[in-house]
Amino acid sequence: MYKNLSFLFFGFLFTISAIAQHKKDILLTVNDKPVYTSEFKRVYKKNLDLVKDESQKNVESYLDLFIDYKLKIAEAYAQKLHKDATYKKEFSQYEEQLSRNYLFEDKVTEDLAREAYERGLEEIDASHILVLSGYDDLPQDTLKAYNKIKRIRDRALKGEDFTALAKETSEEPSANDRGGKLGYFSVFYLVYPFETEAYKTPVGEISDIVRTQFGYHIIKVHDRRKRAPHISVSHIMISDKPDSTGTFDPEERINEIYALIQQGESFESLAKQYSDDKATGKVGGRLPKFTKGDLRTIEFEEAAYQLTKPGELSKPIKSSFGWHIIRMEEIHPMQTYVEQMETLLRRVQDPARSKVVTNKVNKKIKEKYRFTQKGDFKTFFMGYLGDEVLQRKWKMDTLTSAQDKVIFTIGDRELNYSDFANYISERQLKADVYKTKEGLISGIYDEFETLELKNYFKYRLEFESEEYAAVVSEYRDGLLIFEVMNKNVWNKAKNDTIGLMKYYNTRKDQYMWKDRVDAVVVSTSSNTIAKQVRALLTEGKTGEEIKQQFNTDASVNVIVSDGIFEIGQNVLPENFEAVKGISPVYEVDQSFKIINVRKLIPPSEKTFEEVRGKVLSDYQNYLEKTWMQELHEKHKVEVNKKELKKVIKELNS
């Protein structure tokens, strides 16, 4: 949903803590609601370094930004966006995520994180055999599945070929094709119980029987190896998408560049001149560090990991993005547990692992807030629920006051049978498929109890933790800012095609092509060849004829770019003078360039299609500015000037 996360982040700079302050510290009011001095000072000190515009770093300018933010929040409430179902759902998800940091601050979480780190140092190559069995199976079906996997395991232990056994007996859909082979995997790749059993099993041996939500498994471990380290590489990419500024064959171009590198030309210089990955081209082709599985292209990763030492170069390789030349820069040592700890603590909250934590946390909450369960609710619900609940078609009947007993208490809150019945009614549509009412009641009750325990914990947390209350407020206001901006600016600009065109038509002079040239650009690393090329261009030779004369299968001596280029493009020299005809030889980054300018193209207006994205961005800024003027007129803001003087004096000292 978050199409403008940068704005959300910016919004967080101004979020206000809900902690009460003394009225004498009021800095301003918005619609007579106070905003306290301490709130402004805290935000100003915390976020000053994040404000990029130096002119907005003084207190008065920062206060203007702060007021604009408060006005947007006020308008969001005025438009009742806080009652919108989408907003409430998004906020609930954020609150759930945030509260986990407090709910799961338990030693068991740290133990799971440490375990995940140790496992993540290795990769395991394994195969498995599966006998399907859901947690909700009838006892006799569960026993049947268990006995089947036990017989299969006995055969494997006696030495039968595991691949053949998997093809014959495994109920995994792809077993007949893959023979149960999983390949190499590491921590977090597979469900937690399976992962745990795989890591416990020595190489060459058969695991114990392990049950997951899919059924019963046995695992054969073929190999263990150290996990691949993170690496840093540089690359030059030639896109295989149509080039809007010239025509050439991408494979031919990458081979030309590869030949130039082999002939001693600078990798960084060539990346700056020719790489279609503009972000890395500016820095000589350098990519952020990565490990296997991080990138969206297996071909690139495989080629990169074949390089074993810094400076080693790959031959041109093809990926889904185009053609690449890759150079190894650095092989990074494995991160320590401390370096990975924050990420691991988040990741061990996946469903299977978090169940271990949830059980302990539930126990902790129950003990802290005096949880008490009342009576045998299961017997009542076995009779109350119709069999149609198993088809997700059950309709709740109103409970009488005598029926609506308390199912459990937590702190000062009571949950009744009707609360659980409502939960079943809503949850049945999305619940797992259950085969029995007993299984459904037990499974959905566990969810219900955990949910209500967490809800009560979160409710109490806002009173017990000032830090949590402040961060919850940040999320709440940040989401409201997104909703109000999306409604009044972003979507409005995107959908107002008439207004967008009018904006463009009245400002065409702001969207102009600079001077351009229709030209052939020839580059070479040899000054001697450059002079020869210039002579040939003077004789009327084409770029293709020049390539044929100077380039061979074994050697690339010239690179030719033919098309329309805007003055300032990196294919043209920085000091290039746009004059029709053959240019002098320009020396550029250890190479030489000659340009045959066929035609000078003066500045001209860009069509709407050519600048649609820029016009849309400018139109959004225009709408926001106009809208903010309206908000200043609509909402009453009063600044306590005496208090502001004190703040300026304190923060500027």
C-alpha cells in the first residue's frame, strides 16, 4: 500500500508523544488543542540532522514544517480517515508488529536467534520422503500415516536407495520427478520442525520421523558445507531492451567493452561511459554487497561466485536484465552474531518458531494479569455449533444470558462465550480446513485466547511503557498522513488527467530538450587510431565501416555510438562544442573521442509523453502547496510567541 514511504518517514519526524505536559508549556494550539513545548523540542533535537534543507534547520523554519504536519493530521481527523476500514486494518498490523518487540522480549527468543545464527553458518544438502497427514486428521488416519512412514524409514535404514524409495512411496507432488531431492538449503528456508530435524541428522544418515503441518517426513542428509560469504562486485551492464539514444547489438557492445578491458582500459571509466545501470555506473560499476539468494538473477550470482579473488573478471554473461561483465572486489567475512542479532530476532518470529515463543509469552501474561479460565466451554460449543461450521457456513445464534457465560478473565477484562462464538463466525471463512468439530474448537480457541491475551497486553502496554505509547502514536499519525495525502494530493493528481494536461500546457517552457546533435561518436584508447578515424570520417566513412576496419574477432579498437544525443550526455565529452561536421579529437578518461555531427537540433519542447513522470511529480507538489494554503485558512493555529522566544533562545544556545 505504501507508495510513498519517504513521505511516511518524513512524517515520523514530527510525530507527537501522548504524554501529558503542563499547560504553561504550550507552544501552540491547533483548533484549540494544545501542542506542548517539550514535544517540539524532543522532535527538533532528534530529527534535525535528517532535514536536508539548511534553511529549514532554524527553529522558526522547522516550526513551519511542524505546523504543516499538525494541520495534515487535523485534516485527516476532520475527514474521518481514522474510521476508514483500510486505515484501521493497516494500523492494527503495525501495532501488532510493534507490540511483538515487547511481547517477545524473552530469553527463548534470544535462544532461537542464536540457534538460527549457528545454523546459518552451514548449508545442508538433503532429500526427504513425505506421508501426508494434517493436524486435524482423525486419530485413526494419523496412526495410519505414522505407521506408513515408519515402515518406509525401516526400509531406508536397511539400505534401500533413498531416491528410488521416495519415487515409490513419497506423497509429495513432485516426488516422482525429483526423488525427494531438496538441494542445498539453510536456516529459514523450510518449516522449522523440518529444519531442526535436518540439522540434527549427521551426513549420510536417516533422520527420526518428524511431523510438520504437511505430514510425516523422514530426511536423508547428503552433505554439509559452509555457507557462501557476502561478496562485493562491480559490473558493467548493457541492457538488451531497445536503446532510445542509439542502435547497436547489446551482445556485440558488451564484447567490445570486454575486449577494451582486456587491452588495459579502465573498468571504472568504461562503466561510467557505457553501463546502462546508471546508479552503479556513476561509481565505476560498484554494487552493494550480497550473498546467494539476495539478487533477482541466478545467472549473475553464479557468475559472480565463480570469481575467487579481488580483481578477477568474468567473461560477458547474460541475465534477465541484459549483458554483464563482473569484477570481484571483495569477499567479506561472515558476520558475527552481534552484527546479525537484530535481523535474527525479527526473523525467528516466523509462525513455527513463534509458536514456541507464544506459548511461553502466553504463560507470562497469564501469570502477570491473573488469567482464570471458567468451566468446560468445549462441551457447550460441541452442542452449540452445527456441523456446517466444518464447511464454513455456520451462522451464529444469539446466546441467552444464561448461556453467555464467562469463558476466561484476564486482568479487569472478561471474555464471554458470545465473544468466542463471534470469533468462530468470523474466523471460519479463513480458518484451516478442519475435519472434526473437536479439532476446530481446539484450534480456533487457541487462536482466540492468544489474540485476547495479546490485546490485553497491548492495552496495558500503552499505560505501562511511555516508549511504546510514543511509537504507537508515530505509526498512527504516519498512517493518517499517508491516507490524507493519498486522498487529497497523490491520487487526485494521478486521476485528474484534464488538470494534469492543463498544468503541462501552461508550463511547457519548463520541459525543454537542451541542444542536441544527430551524430556518430567514435571512441578509442589510441590517439593514433583516433586521428585515423577522424580522417576516415572526413572522407565520408560510416561508423559501421570504421568498426569493420579497426575491429577484429581478437581485438576491439573502436566503439561506435550512433544516434541523437543531448548536450551533457556521458557519451559526449564534457567540453564538447556542438558544431556541424567532424570534431577535433577529444581526450576523455584515458580514451579519445571523435564526433561526426550530421545535424544540430536546437532546444525544443518535450512532448507530454516524454516527461509524464516529471509533470506528475510537479503537479503533485503544486496541488500540495495549494492544499496547504487551504488548510491554513480552514484550521485555527495560534502560536504562543512568548514560549517560542524561550524555545529559540534555548535551542540556539
